[in-house]
Amino acid sequence: MSNTRSVRLFSKLLTIIALTAMVFSTFVSGNIGSAQALGSETSISSQAADASSFYYYSEGKRIQLTPSLSWVAVKFASDDPGAQSAAVGNSSVLLGSIEQERKITPSSLSLLPLRAGVTEKTLRDGIHALRADAAFTLVNPVFQTSDAEMAISDEFVVTFPAGMGMDEINAVNASNGVEMVDAILGQENTFVLRVTGGADLLEMANKYQESGIAIHSAPNFIRIVFKRPAEAKVQQDVVGPMAGTNDTYYPYQWHLNNIQQYGAGTTLDADIDAPEAWDYTTGSSTIIIAVLDEGVDLFHEDYSSKLVPGYDATGGGSSGGPWGNDAHGTNVAGLAASGSNNSLGVAGVCQACKIMPVRIAYSDSNGYWVTSDATIANAIAWAYQNGADILNNSWGGGSESTVINTAFANAKTLGRGGKGAVIVISAGNDDSPVVSYPAYLSTAIAVAASNMCDQRKMPTNNLCNGYEYWWGSNYGSDLDISAPGVWLYSTDISGAAGYSSGNYFDQMNGTSGAAPIVSGVAGLVLSVNPNLTSDEVQSLLQSTADDVNGGGWDSQMGYGRVNANNAVQAAAGGSTTFTDVPSTYWAYDFIERLYNAGITSGCSTSPMMYCPTASVTRAQMAIFILRGIHGSAYVPPAATGTIFSDVSTSTFGAAWIEQFAAEGITSGCGGGRFCPDDLVTRAQMAIFLLKGEHGSSFVPPVAVGIFPDVPVGSFAADWIEQLYNEGITSGCGGGNYCPNSFVLRDQMAVFLVRAFNLP
């Protein structure tokens, strides 16, 4: 064994020597971004030519960085303000006034303003000059995204192969003048490292990635994001009182129970039906909602008794409490789970749930959030490892990060004893058709903000939108669900600190406010059914949401505005067949008819669930359609495993798949294969369904152009229009058919019931 290890270590050291030589030669050249892949036949072109050379890696993908022409990040060699001022003055060709300096604590980094008119070339040349100035120990560009600034200092995050021991890791680092800073919680062989001796951070991070020494390597980005909420609202009186709780400000909490207390111009019942849900449960003290934010007031009168031990991932030692006026997390905590019915303050959605304060950021003097990738990843890991059932993330912005993605993925798979922590993230307040990072991750429930008229919050100066014309909720293809996001009454830091001079704040808004409302509903759901997995919780929340726009999911509101009562009833079993399909669900009747006809028994039996928003695979489709043709008692002949090369006798649905082909409904996906696990598009479904209904020889009439997104002559156009003409579908909304969208199980229920006239 010792000989084998020696050979392996020697091999590694050869790679280390090669890496060291390449890194050294690059640093001597002085180029900010020059890099070349090691151990690869494909070299990466020089980065010295233009700004497109700035890049990093996430999930193995090379991601371009756009340098800011407003700021540069530096560390001064001296702490003396006079020396710092002189250093900036000596660099007046590039730098503006030091009076505009933005200090990034605790990293000792300063963002210095660039002079007006700086170009990408002058920025690059200026950084070279500043690096040669002994007054600065670090000079790096700042990068700009649509919703954040991303600064780099001297730290990067690296994941080494699982089999690589600490001796080898230390050897690699030592050979490249890199220091070990700390390990990342919950991620094997993943560390924060620091460059020394003036090495270029971005180059070093990319070298570790491109050499193959590391599985992943990227800067430990410092994220500087404009925080939420937005601004003050127009004061209104309420017509109260409301039934529900005796909390002082409960009558103002329209998001819990909207009786048009802010005027007839709002929409009655555009709320989450909290009082109705509370009739069934006010939550359980065994359910913990982690608030990953800028800290939570640890001594607030309305929830301090509900706190569990917290964590300050920024290293500030606050145990999850905030600094100064950083009240955002306190607002968020109160919305999710403030103590209720205590003749005090406000009502939280999950009144009995516990709160875990986890500090991931602080607010700078300009009102921007400051955090780092490593800080966030550690916070996520600490939360789920210490018992958090739900992770509320009312933050976002910037480009994606592997170390953050991995932390969320681990929480989703390892949290709650393997059932998975529920991850809720705000979609962003930029009125953008793209959901912000990290909300767009598949591990997250992305939450948009709705207004007092049950619409997406838009930047419109009217009562529905709280006269808050300066912001709108993000939306788009990655959106999952919505919740109220304007004029939210919640807790504030006790006393004079925070947003107001009291203990409560009536102006919380944004998707930052919508997310904890969803987290609170998730808390109620887990309170009545703690056995649900995180995926089942998400499916249940989506399927029980009020589909205010009709027709199922849409890009403006996702699956609709969250409904606490529907969700709780479904989680508890309610009076419906499937716990995730309440009687209010848009396809409820069709799904029930499908079940009663014996076509399906759902996707889960404990609890009984249908998974209405899951996509349909080709194997599942074969079973659905053949049962529609032949009835629930039909059993196909045994599979032979000789029809399709990718369908053996042990493949799920093999007998049904072969019978599907035998009846001439399909000849497979090409090349003698069936592709049983591929998802079915709406265009493909039209063909399969009509052949199942009319027989394999059926040929539909020629299309005339009913749907604007299905041109005459396009794939399946004839079949799609026949499906419409038979009244099986009216499209996907907005006059379109969405031929390339995947068929969901709720849509499949409608198609089958109508095509085969199921009772």
C-alpha cells in the first residue's frame, strides 16, 4: 500500500510542478487574465486582448465577467488616512475622489471610484499601474451584473477530488504560494484559499480549474446587492376589525386576510387565507424556519421566545443577530413566524413555528448588502445541519456560484433526515422577465410578489401596487409561486434602531416579503404532515395555490398566489383523493375522474399524491393512453425486450411500451429506440392521443393556422389543430398552443378524460 501511495503522490507532484511553472510564468508576464489549460489539448486563448478575457467557472462552465467602469477594488498598504488619500491622489488618471470610497468590512477591501470616461483598456492599464504602486497591496477589477456588483479580493474557493489527501492539497497550495484559510461546511475537500505575493486572484482560480487539479475553483466573490424592501408607502387607514387573532396590528395585515381594508380599489380575498388555515393549525413548535439574512433581532418582544440557537456566518460573532440598523432579517422573521394571538404586535403565518436566525450579510453605508460566496455556503450548511426544516432566502443577485449551488443541493437532499429542507428564495425586484440567482435554481421555490389586486406586482403608481411605482417583481420561466409583496406589516428591530423608531414596521415589501410568507405556509404544511419530502411540499404548495390567472402555470404568477388553507387541507388529507390536489385546483375534476376510471393511482401512496405539475415521460404516456383505449382492467402481453434497443424486459412500463408500438401508435424515437424516460411535448402528445383515440391509420385534416405559434406545415400542426377541433384542448393560453412545452400530469388528465370520454 505504501508503494502505491508513493507512486500516486509522485504523479501528483509532477502535475504540481507543471502547474507551478505555468502559474509562475504567467505572473511574471503581468497579464491580468492570461491563462492556458493544463493537461488539455485545447488551449484557452490569451485574456490580455480585451475585457471578454475576464471569466470564471461555475458548474464546469466558463462564465464571462463584465468589468465595472465605475469602481476598482483595492487594499491599502497603510492604515493611515493621509497616506491612503495621497495614494489615490497620485493615481488621479484612473481614480476619482477618495471621499467616495466604499469600505467593505471585514475584508479590509475598499471600492474606489473610477474617473468618468474610463474605458476597458484604460481600466486594464490602470490596474497594472496600481499593482506596481507600493501604496496598494491588492488591486482588482470589480465586476458588474444586471443586479449586483461582484468584487474579488485575495480569496478563492476550491473543491479538490475526493481521493486527494491533505498532504497533496497542501503541497499544491505551497507550490503556488497559496494559503489555506478555512474549510467550507458540509462540502468534502472544499476550502477557501488565499493567494499571496501579489498573485492575480482570478488567474489563480482559473489555473486550479483548468489544470485538472481541482474539480471546481472560483473566486470567493464579494456580492454587493441592493437590498430590499424598496421604500415608504402611502399611509392608509384600515376599516377593520378582522376575525383571526388579537395581535395589535393584525387588522393591517391584508396579506393574511384581505377584506379591502385599504379600499374598494383592491381585490377582496386577494390573500393567503390564513385565518381559515389557522382553524386547522397554527403550526408546530417542532418545525424550524431558518432566516438566512442580515440578522434577526434576538430580543424582540414578539418572537424571542420562539428562537432556536443561531449562527453568524459573517464571522461577526452575533449568534445570528444584526448590526446597527440592519432590520431586513427582522422584518422577514416576523412575516414568517412572529408570535401571534398574544395581544401584541403582528401575526406570523406559522404562529407556532420556531425561528433560526442565520446572519449572512451586513448593510453598508449606501444601503447595499455585502456578503460572500463562502459565507452563504457555510450559512446554508449550518442551517440544515442544525435542524432547519425550511430555509428562507430573501436575497439574490449576481452570477451563479458552484459552492452556493452545492450547498443548496445538499440541503435539499440531506436536510430533515434525508427528506430534504424546503428552500424558498425571493425572485427579485427588478421587474425583469428573468428570475434572479439563486431563485432560478431547480432546488428552490422561486417566489414572486403579488399586489393587493391579485396580480404580479408591477411598477405602476396605483392603489393595487401600493403606489410603489419604482419596483416590480421579477417573473419568467423559472418562477414557481407568488405571495403578497406590498404594504406588509411586520416586526422591526426593537427600539430606535431599524427602519422605524418603534418595534414594528408597516412598509415591508418586495419579493423579500413574499418569500417568508411562502416559508410560513410551508411551515404550516410540515406541521400537519412532517413526513412530506421537500419536493412533495413544493408540489403541494404549487398545486393548491389560487390560480388567479387561470389555465395553470404562467410566467407572471407561477402556479398562482399561495393559499395557506388549501395547502394545509391538502397536507392533512382533506376530503380529496390526492393530498396535493385540493377541490379548488383547476384540474381537480379531471384528475378525480382519471382516478375513478382506474387510469391512475397517482405518483405516491403514502401520502396519496398525484404530482399534478410533474412532466409526463414517454413510458408513462404509453400506460395512460393504453388504459384510455382498453380500460383500467387491461393488461398487455409480457414484454420480449426485442422491440426497442433501450427497452429491456426490466424497463419500467416495458410491456406497455411494446404494446404501444404493436398497435401502431408509435415507432419509437428513432434509431430503434423508444426513449422511455424522455419527456413528452404537447406536439407529440397530440399525435399519440389522436392515434390512440381513432386508430393508427387516422390522418387529420390539413392545418389552417389556428394557433400563431403553430404555423401551417410545422411539425404536428395537423394533429394539434384536430385536437383543438375535437374540443380536447383550447391551447396553453394567450391564443397559443405551446407545442414544444412538456405535458404536465394535470394537463394529461384533461387530455385523457376528454379524448376517451371518461365518466
